[in-house]
Amino acid sequence: MAPSGPSVLPAPDPLHALLASVWPRLHTAIPLAASLGADWAAMSRAFVHPPAGAPPLAHAGVLEIPMIIDGVATRVAGIHAVCTAAQARGQGHARRVLEPAIAWAQGWATTLLLHAVDPALYERFGFRAIEQWVFAADVVQPPRTRTLRLLDHRDRADVARVFAAFAGRVPVSQVLGIGEAAPLFVLDEVLACGGFGRLWWSEPLGCVVAATLEDRLLQLYDVVGPRWPALETLIAAFDGRVDRVEVFFAPDRWPEQRWTRRPCMPPDVLMVRGPFTDADVVVPPLARC
Ligand SMILES: CC(C)(COP(=O)(O)OP(=O)(O)OC[C@H]1O[C@@H](n2cnc3c(N)ncnc32)[C@H](O)[C@@H]1OP(=O)(O)O)[C@@H](O)C(=O)NCCC(=O)NCCS
């Protein structure tokens, strides 16, 4: 039977109740993503305060993001979902979970990153803000092949296609690329769209394309598959005219294009602790933590 998203939600455990009290969307996104194979508890190591027994008042999660940074395969630790219950803020609880989370992550990763609403908070913990860029180019519409179709998270075969596409995927960039991080990709898509809203499948290209096409502007968030398509081939696969492309990853795999850049303006700021690239980059939206 195809997963259709839970109509009756199971009672959230105390940690999920805390997370959902801060980010209400997580209340439905966590179980839906889990039903698709992206299990929050399996991908994120939780640091909570108090550590055991009493309901958690504060949380910091750590997940592993396989990345390519300046051509080197790197296990990056992503710190995410840092929060303190509203009634318990300003008492040092976030520090009580962040310090052990960072210490644990440093045991296996030299580079830690996160996305911050309040960068000043994380500067206290050794993180620095990194500007992110979106890359844009005007393009000439190639003859259309229209080989893309939208994937449906209620179709088990489509969900399986997404996970399969990550096996041996070509990272989108050698400057800042993402490896086999399918669960994070699915979780991010569910968080953004409440299901699969921007994921396309191309049978001939054998890849999943995360993108939107609106008013002749193609915004490309990720391309996941074992081969890297030419940009022209990708554009031709969409059923709609494209005059301009914006790429939400460093576009070094399409060097023939003349790219301009604009600051990426997400609601929050990329912050890094440890070695990182000096190049102009952006963390692809479906690899954000
Ligand atoms: C941000 C948040 C996690 C802080 O939790 P908290 O338990 O109140 O934080 P703490 O009391 O442990 O503060 C830790 C340190 O950060 C500082 N700090 C706390 N909130 C801060 C903020 N918004 N901006 C800058 N510094 C901040 C504190 O002064 C303290 O500094 P010190 O230990 O050097 O004296 C909490 O306000 C929250 O859950 N907000 C909603 C969710 C959210 O925005 N999460 C962060 C996503 S980036």
C-alpha cells in the first residue's frame, strides 16, 4: 500500500513535543518523513537537558552530512534543531546541550556547520558566518524533450527512486558537493513542501531533479543520480519555457555557462566551525540541517 501520510498522528514522544512546540511544522513532518524512510531519530543524535527522566527542556541534534569540500570527501557534522522550551529560556539550557553536542561531533568531524536564526548565539561557540550565493545564467531554450515527471511521495516506487538515485550519486559540485544523504534530502523536502513538491524524475537521465519552474525561471536545487547531465539536456527535459536558470549549488560542473551570482537570502545564516572552502558556495537547500 502506498504511504499516504498519517491521517491520525501517533502521540509524539516528549522530545518531539518539545521540537514541535518550537517548530509546529515538525509535528507532521517528522512522522511523514519517517514513513518515507527518513527517520529523524535514526539520522540525528539528540543531546537533551535534563539528560534523562524528566521531560526535555532543551535539545541540540547532530547529524552526519557527507560532503565534498574542495575536492575532498569530508564527514561534516550538522548541528540542528537547537531549542529551549519557551518557559525555560535564558537559564543556560541551550549551552548545556550545545557544549556536549559540539564535543561529540568533534570526535569524528573537523568541520561543523549549522544554519542560524541568531548568528550571535553561535559565535559564542566558535562558529563563523559564511555568505552564501545563488548562481544565475540566461539561457537559450533548447528543443524540448519533456522527459521529466513530478514524483509523488504517496507512491512507494517513487520514494524508492529517490533513495536509489543517491547510491553512487555524482556530487553536484567538487567545491561544495553533497554525497549520499538521502534521508536528509527527504526530510528537507517534506519540511518545505509537506511531501514531494519539487522532485522530478527523468527516466532517460536516470536522475532526480529538485527544481521549480515559474515565469520561465528554472531554479535548480539539486540533481541526484549516477551521471551528470548537461545543463541544456536538463532544461530540455522540462515541460515549459526556460529563459533563466538559478542554481542553488556551486556550478563548477557546468563551466561553459557564464554565471553571475547574487547573495542567497534564506531566512537564516550558514555558520561553520573548522575548515571550509573559501570559494563562493551555497549549501544545497535539500542538504540543509
Ligand atoms: C535560541 C535558544 C535556543 C537559546 O536558548 P537558551 O536556553 O535561552 O540559551 P542559553 O540561556 O543557554 O544561552 C546560551 C548563551 O547564548 C546566549 N544567547 C542566547 N540566546 C541568544 C540569542 N538569541 N542571540 C545571541 N546570544 C544568545 C546567552 O546569552 C548565553 O551566553 P553565555 O552562556 O555566554 O552567557 C532559544 O531562545 C530558542 O529555543 N529559540 C527558539 C528556537 C531557535 O531560534 N533556535 C535557534 C535556531 S538558530
